[in-house]
Amino acid sequence: MRLIAFLFLAVASFAAEAPLSLTLQSRSSTGRAVLVKESWLPSRSAIIVCDMWDLHHCKNAVTREVEMAPRMNEVLEKARATGVLIIHAPSSCMKPYEGTPARERAKSAPAAPRLPDKIGEWCKQIPAEELAVYPLDQSDGGEDDDPAEHAAWAKELEAKGLNPKAPWMKQIDTLHIDQTKDAISDSGVEIWNLLESRNIDNVILMGVHLNMCVSGRPFGLRQMAKNGKHVVLMRDMTDTMYNPARWPFVSHTRGTELFTQHVERLICPTITSDQLIGGKPFAFSEAAAGKKRLQIILLGDSTTEASFPKRYAPDEPQFEDMLRVKLATEGDLPPCDVYNEGVSGEFIRRLLDTRYDKAVKTKPQADFIFIRYGLNDAVKVKDFKTAFPKDFHELLGRLRQDHPKAMLIPMTAIPYALNNLHEDINALIQQITAEEKLTLFDIAPRYLAELKKNPDGLNYRRFPLSKIPENLRPLATPYIVPEANDPKVVVLDNRLDGLFGYLPGWAGDRHPNLAGYNVIADETAKWLAPVIRKRK
């Protein structure tokens, strides 16, 4: 019987230490998601719940937190059962918990032999972030309430005897605190001591708000990351303080995604709640996600996709970003989301046969769809003058079926050079537009006008290394891009023109650079703004 009891305890102990199987997501310098599978021992792991307060000065923030909290509690219950330490950290709210076992557990943790410098202070930036573009303008505090609703909410808080600017008193009741196992603290020193005393290396952060407290608190992502803890963010169990009326003028949901990508690239990896409790990652409902926004889809080839600017200037606002921001600067237009579904080398038939269902059909119901094809069709499609109109009509038919409320907007091809105006392609596009009784957006005149000012100013340089004299190749070394067996020298501007501009074909690749895409974005916004006003 003793042997059986021993074996039972051994099995139970092993089960308690069954590792957590997690898939960590980080991002490369160009923004590409990188996945890594890891196994964590629960006894060497902790979850810190950051500032899940009972109330907040932003009413919308409360709405989102209340919606997220039940799922978060499920995560905590499951993690606790496996042996993960749960640390509740509702900042400035320790008074209700003084004297409780969970609070005393944090306060009584032995002092760590190594206490990191400034672990008790906020950390607003780590070195990796210094040269990066901060993804959100949160200078207004991130309030996204309707002004009238916010004023009413402030009065409601005042009527309860609370400070409307800081009404939180404790953690939200939805999150269960197990006084026999959990800890409560808002101190970076106490939490560090607690982690060190239990030999905890792995830390999961969740809570609110990602761009402020979750990242910056003394126990937040930055402090954990820079001081050597293996920290991750549970990216579907967080929210941001971001106002969509501020740069980069995206939805609240998209703002959170952008900051999450910032974290993944520069601070630490992320995971999702379904990895612990199954199901699907949590997502806020439409009611909590914010006001409805106009939906714009961009379809086209490489002159729409802008793959090279995205690859070599990933921190710069891209074509779709500049279009969205330009529309926002008009001041009187509804907020917009812009989806860039252009693909280099694509022609209409390929879109219809390979990508359409995933790239177009599944998108939110569009209000405007811009369509710019023809350059690749002219090269890759047999009997172009017959097949191109046929394919274009078929695409328009499918768009009408899948996005019945959308205004379909054919566009002319941009001129690649002063002597390459694609007049034959654009004549067909004009013909198709008239047959379909649509309105043509003729981008070509504006682009041509800009080319006349600076014939090579709107395109990047992409030149074979083999065509650069051997003795001058060291000058090009920092800009060499491997491409199969034919390496290229790639720059997005004229910085190397003084060295290589005399070489025949140096500026021969006529794809737009960021300047070119800004021209397209600017002209698109000028064309679309009055159309939106008329529709509104």
C-alpha cells in the first residue's frame, strides 16, 4: 500500500509539472511574424495581471475590460491549477488588500540577491525602441469616448464620490483571487523579490493598457525584458488607450494590433489565451470595438502593393497608411480603414483563379474598391485586347456580388516614364468603365505631372550588381540584396545616383518609391474626399 501511495504521489507530482506548450510570436525587423514553440514548467512561471481595475475614467475602456475579464478569469483559473503563480497588480489599489494572505505573500518575499537598478520605477523605453517610430499618438491620454458620453460618465463617477480622473479602487471582481496561492502587489521591488525567491524565469503579462501600464509599469514588459526575465505578452488579453481620432487614424482594434506588433518586434514575444484554455483567441465584440468606419480596398499589381518600400522602409508610413491619414486630415470625413490587397506580378485572371476568395471575398463589406490592373495583363495574357476586358468584367461582377454596397472604381495605370504612358492599356480601361457605367479615376495625369518635375524622382533604384564595375562594388555593398543568382543593388531614393547614375539603366526600374506612392495617395484622397461627402 505504501508503494502504491508513493507511486500515486509521484504521478500526481509529475502531472502538476506537466509543461505548458506555448507558441511564441515575435517579429523580424521587416515585420514578418516569427513563431517559436516552447515548453514552460508551471513552477518556474508566473502571470502578472496589470491594472484590471474596477473602474476607469474612460467609459469605453471599462466596456472593453468588462467584456474581456471573464475570459481572463478562465485563463487564470487554468494556469493556477497547473501550478503557475498568479500575481494581481492593480496599481494604487493596495489598501483593500492589506492584511490578506495574498498581499502578505508578496510583501514577505525575501529580498532578492540581485535587485535590478530602477526596478521600482516606470520604464518608458528600452534601447531597442529608441530608433523606432512609436506606433500610436497617445498624447491626448488615449480617451476614445464620445465627448458627451464621457462628460456624463464623469458626472456619474462624481456622484458616487469618486475621482473621475482616477476612479479605480480595487481590481475588478470578475477576476478571482485565491488567497491560498496568489499574490497581490503593485511594487516592482516586491514582485521581483517574489519571482526570484521562487526561481521564476517565465513571466506572462496581461491586463490594461498595453501602450501604457502593461509595457511601462515597474513590473511591466520593459522592466521584465531588460532585466532578464523570459517575458511574453498575452496579446488577446490586453487593450490600449488609443483614440482613433489621433495618428495613425486607425480603429481602436487596429491601434492595439499596431502596438502589439511594436512589442513583438522590439520588446518581447506574445502568446494567446487559447494556448492555455483552448477555443479561439479572444476578440472584442463590434459593440466594444468602436464606431463603424468606411472600408476601402485597394486591388492591383506591384504599383499598388509597394513591396519594396514595405521591405526596406518598414517603419515609414506606407501607401495605404498615407491614404488613410490624408483622408483623416480633411477633418469632416468619417474614419476609414484601408486594405491594400495589391500583389506584385498579379493580373486579373490570376487574382480570380488563386487569391480572390481569401483576399477580397472575406474582407469586411467595402464602401469603396479601387482597381488598378493592366500592366501585367498586357504582358502575361494572350490576346490581351480581348481577354483583359473579359476578365475585368468578370472581376467587377464578382465584386458586385460579394460587396454589393461598394462603389467600384477602375483606375488608369500610372505612367512609368515620360515616354511610356500606357495609352493603349488606359484606353481599354476607359472603355470598360464606360460599358459598366462606372466612374473612372484617372491617376495618370497627376503622376505624369510629377514625373515632369523630376523624371527619376518617383521610382526606386534596383540595379544588377553584375553591371557595376568590379572596383566600385565596395561602394554598393551595404545596399546589395540577394536575388537568386542575380544580386541587386536596391535603394529607395537617389542617394547613390552620384556614384552610379552614369551607368546605363541605373534608374530603369520604374516602380514607385515612397515619394511615388505618396503622390498616388495624395491624388486618391483628393479624388475620393468629395465622393465620400456626396455619399454621406
